[in-house]
Amino acid sequence: MPMLACTHHVTWIAPAEGGKHQCLYCREFVTKKDIFPKWDDLGPDFQKRWDAHEKGETAAAAPKPA
């Protein structure tokens, strides 16, 4: 059965290829304006990680395992 409405909660969002973000619940690609809580309500750490992934910097910025 198709999804009628999804809130795209940030806990369901995962980085996808090409700097995109995908909702794991409904499988849609989402942008900053689609997520809940609102972008401005999320902390600067979350916003930095999101922006870094969109720019393709995730692999370079990821901490290396010890």
C-alpha cells in the first residue's frame, strides 16, 4: 500500500549517493525543507554534517577507525 504522508523525521534520514539524503521509512529523496524537525531547529552539528555530505565531503571528514 502506498504511503499517503511521511513526516521525514531526521532519525529516518540517511545519506545517499550523489550528496542526496533519503528517508528510510518511505524511500523518498528529501531536502532540508522536507525534514522534521525544521532545519532551523536542528543543531549546528547536524547542519554541518548535512552540508558536508551534500558537498561530497563526507568521506574526507569522517573519523578514521582506531
